[in-house]
Amino acid sequence: MRILLTGANGYIGMRLLPVLVENGHEVTCVVRDQFRFRPAGNLLEKIKIIEFDFLKPEYALQNFGGKEFDAAYYLIHSLGDTTTTLREYESRAAGCFVLVASLTKVKQIIYLSGISNEKLLSSHLHARRAVKELIMNSGIPYTILEAGIIVGSGSISFEIIRDLTEKLPLMIVPRWLNSRCQPIAIRNVMNYLSGILMNEKAMNRCFEIGGPDVLTYKEMLQQYAEVRGYKRYIVTFPVIFPGLSLYWIYFTTSANFSIARQLVHSMKNDVVCKDHSIQEVIPQELFSYREAIRMAFMRIEQNMVASSWTDAASSSLSRLDVNQFIEVPVNGCYRDRRWIEIDRDKVKEVSDRIFGIGGEHGWYYADMLWRIRGMLDKLIGGVGMSRGRRSDVDIRPGESLDFWRVLLADRKNNRLLLFAEMKLPGEAWLEFSIVQNENRCLLKQTATFRPHGIAGRNYWYAMLPFHYFIFRNMLKRIAGVK
């Protein structure tokens, strides 16, 4: 079948894509920024890609005219956008999607949403319900799945629970952590998403999907700690204000401020299935919450995390097209250039250190200073260092790397280029490369900063003493020089 997959570079899209390809479908992926889209393995050779922004319906005919698809997955949502514009933002994007589905004669729309069966909903869930109604009234056959907490390596829910539990031995939590939810394993979600494809029993129906456990958020934290072998103390306090909860999540986890705000408001709602009819249409074994956690860590320990929410655009505070930053500018920039000669027989060893930088491996020198810089970034509303990296051994363009974004990861030519996403009075790049000729083999490291006005220039000069020691010794450590 011919499948249109929107949100293909998101957490769910990156998981669903290989499933669809393995099932023999002809998949066309729609992404807003093609540069950020780097599926694993040889998938690029088996799919088609359309770069399109669903907030710009005026280009729909230009990009989709003359094309036809059997089914279209709608996996776009705007968790990182402000509460005042969220419903409008979601509705505009969904309206454009319906237009595209109509243009391409789609026979089934599949939408993954959130459980929204309560009367009083958060702005996030209210926007999801608006999209659901828009799709149901489109006149195109549809199947809608509504999920609560999705548990899997790299999912935002899992990573936030992981951060809170592993970092805080004592948690004083708000009363709304007694809200109930029905977590579901990512593997079960994939089975549902693939199983309803052109399934006559699923046409023009909405299903709620969840795992076998109904838990409070507090119980989810406790069970995670038990699975990991931690002793954690959780005290519920009745009068913690939403603002404090927001900052608690923001400073402790990898979520940026906007996402933390959406989550705090959404967690006040119970997200429990009231309808279980999906089990009659797609019968499968549902994994418990504990089993889902264990499966997630099996993927993490084997460095087989297929996707992470931090690689989506919503994890970044900027709305920049990073494509324009691949070519590092020359004019109006400050640079810290360093190089060191290395033995030719150590090129692979040095290259492994370059591509293993960040995350659990750290930055090879003055890791405490890097962490302090991350904490300062969080204090002023930045992304901080807590996003880490998806895999300890693999890195792809478009992924997040602590408070950097990977612009280029060229193993063949030993070149790694990073773009800063921390709060700065300017733009910053950090590049590592290994260059060789007949006589020499050099490891090169270049930090580039393009300042914005006087504040940017003052920032650069204030950081020069730190740059001297950090960049100098970081280069030596990567080169293997003691």
C-alpha cells in the first residue's frame, strides 16, 4: 500500500517507519525540516521524502498535486507551543493535513491522540480533542487511537520519570500526582498503529488504548524505582502551587519550559481507558508497566534506542532552520582554532572519542564546568545539559547532544559539527575533524561564535579564560595525550 507518514521524524514516526517498510508498504515521509530526518540503516533508500510545513496550506497543491495514497498517518502535535495559541496551532496544521488527504485521495486517516474523556481538560488535551473532531468531520474514513502515557526508551514520559526517579532520592510532590493514568508500552502502540491500517473493523471508529495497569503518577515513580533497585521516598503535599511543580519538572528533567508547562497542566487529568473495544479488533498481549520499563532499559543498554523525543523540533527553543547553519560563517565571527598531531594508527581511536562526546561520556575535560554552564542555561530558560544523547555509540545529524544540535556527523571523513542551542547573545558552532596528508595527521577543533551586538562581544571576551583551559585540554584528551 502507498502510505503517507506525517511527523516522520518524531518519536512515534521514527518507530513506525521501519515497521511499515518491513511490512512491504511504499512509504512517503513528510517532514518540516529534511535535514533533521535521518532514519537508521538503509531506510532512506526505500522511502520517499516530502519537505512540507502543515502551517502553510498554500503550498499543498505544489507539493502533493497528482499524488495518491491509500492511507495517511497524522502524528503531528505541538506540545512545545504556548497555551494561548495551542488549539489554533493544532487546528491549522490538522486542517492542512485534511486538505492534503483530500488532494491525494486518501482512503483512511490514522491519528494518534491522547485520551480526552474527561469534561475539564488541559489546553494540550483540549487541542487534541479539537483535532479529533476536525478529522471525524472531514468526510474521509478515519481511525483514531487515543493513548495515555507511552512507555519506551526515548519517550518524553519515560525520560521524565527516569530523570525524576534517578536524580531525587526524596520527592515532595503535589497532590495531583494522585491522578490516574493507564501507561502503555511502545511495542503495543506500534502493533495497534500497524494493525488498524486499512482494517475494515477499525474504519470510522475511535479507540482508547492503554496497558493492563491503572496507576497514579506517584505509583509510576515508585514502581520505576523498584524495577531499578532504588530506594525512593515520595511525600505528597496538598498545597504545592502549579508554578512550583512546573519548575520542579523543568529543572530536574530534560523538558524545556514550554513542554514542562504543558505536562503539568495535563497531569491533572485522569487518562484512563473507558472503552476497551480495540482488544476485539487488534488482540495482543499487553505489557505491564514494569515490563515496559525493563524492555526500555534493554534497548538502552544495547544502544538500540531507535528514536528520542529530544530529537524532535519541540525539544529546541529555537524555530531556526538549522540547515542554514551547516556552513559555518566566516565574516563577523570570533574563533578559537586548535590542532594537534596524532599518529595515523590512532585515527579510529580518536574518531571514536569525537563521535562519543557528550551524554554519559562527558566532554573529556572540566565536566563540572560544563554541568554548571548547563545549570546556568536552565536558570535563564534554556535547554540545559539534561537532554544527553540518544545512543552512546551512534550519532546522527539532527539529533540533540546535551545543549547542542548535531549538524553534521560524517564518520567517513571524520568530521563532527555541532550548533549551540543554549541561551547565548549570538550563535555558536563547535567542530571536530581529522585531516591527513602524506606527511601529517591532525586533529582539528574549532569553536566559532557570531555575536549579536555588544552583549555578544562582551560574552566572548568574558569566556576567553575558560575557553583557553577547557578547549586546550579537551583537544588533548580527545587526541589521547595526557
